Amino acid sequence: MINKLKIGIVGCGAIGTSLAKAIVSNFANQAELTALYDIKENRASYLAKKLKARTVVCCSLEHLIEKTNLVIEAADAGSCLSIAKRVLRKGRDIIIMSVGGIIDHVKQLETLAERKNAHIYIPSGAICGVDSLKAVSHNKVKKIILTTRKNPRSFKDTEYIRKRGIRLDKIKRDTVLFSGNARQAIRLFPQNINVAATLSIAGIGRSKTRVKIVASPMVKRNIHEVYIESDAGKISSRVENLLHPHNPRTSFLAVLSAIAVLRQILRPLKVGT
């Protein structure tokens, strides 16, 4: 009898729900979704009923950790670091979706994971080119530039927008909301710029990675353009992401990339770097 990987999901919003459905539908032979937890317990209960699976709705994060081998963080940037620390201290593996929330503490988490013989998985998210960046990072990477274009509604409720008095509904043409380094972008746009955090971790760090964020009323998709310059050559990629049907701040590819990570974990054949 095969010992199935026991998976728990923290955060039962749009991303957590999509991942839960994928686990139940696509990985039933290798894994089981054993636990759900959300700070809003009714959310987790509702999802468990929809799945019609033997999934326990947990009353605490600790309860979920006890029942799992692998935890998927699908909460938010504000709570991501605390979740990751608590999971790793118990020697459990974790897939982190809210990458911006751990960017200042990657080394600390890596050290903790090594000490506890656990693993941290960060999906490539809504961009292409991470495999290539990881490869050329063994040589000298000179420049990384990320240009993100999203419909203005994707920036709704962002504190940076509110403080600057930017009227998103009045934007009629491409408008640069931000231009600077990834460190600043991640702090100011924590719910919109996980891709900058991922690029920073895989590449030359958040201070050297350049980011431009554009509000574009003409686009209906989240567009990410990545330019990498290194001693091994130049790499350019452009992704036009379909929005997640239940969360316009998120690209559906971000969910699919997490599913791809899970597939790599569960299957003997590993493709890519």
C-alpha cells in the first residue's frame, strides 16, 4: 500500500480553493488533502463541504500541522512568515504562495528548514524564465528588469494608491504607478508583486532587481515582462496571464505553477531546473 502525502492548506480563498480542488481531482493516488485552516473558519468549512472529501477543518494552525506532511500557504503576505516558521519548526515541508511576505527572511527560513530536515518550495508563479535565471545565476547576472502591466482595478485597496490619492477609475491610458527596485515594490504592492520577490530570490536580490508597475486600462490580463542580462546571454520573456476568475489580483498561472511544483514533489520524473 502506497503511503500518500498528507497535505494541508492554510487559507481558503481563491488560490487555496483552486489548489484544494486540484489535489482532490488530480493527485488522489499519490496524496490526500487531510486538513484545511482559515482564520475565517466558515470559509474552510464551506470549502470542505464542496470538496466532498475526508478533509478535517482545523481550529488552529498547529492542529493542521499535526495532520500533515506538506503545508501549502495560501493566506497573505502579512501572515506568511509566521506560518512558515511554525510549519518548519515542526519539520514539515511548505509551499509558499505569498512570497513577498518572506523576502526579508529567506536565509532565516532556509537555515531553519535545514536544521529541521524540511523543505521550502516557491513556485515560479505568474512568470516565465525562472528556470533560465536559476541556470545563469551560476554565472554573472548583470541586470534583471521586471515590467508588470495590470488593469487599474487590480490595484484596488492598495495602501500605496490610497495614500497618494490616485483615482484608479480616472486612469484612461498607461500610467506608471511605480519605478524602482524590488525591495520597494514588494513593500508597497504586497498583494500584487509576488513575482518580484520570486525573481529576487532566484537571481541577484531585491535591491538590484528593477521593477516597473504600470496601470493599463486597455489590458484585461496581467502582463509580466522579464529581461535578464548575464555573461551567458540575454533572456526576455513575456506572459499575458488570464486573471483568476475569483481574484483579479492573481494570475491563474500562479495557481497552475503551484500545481506543477506539487507534481514535481509527487512524481519520480523531474523536468527543468
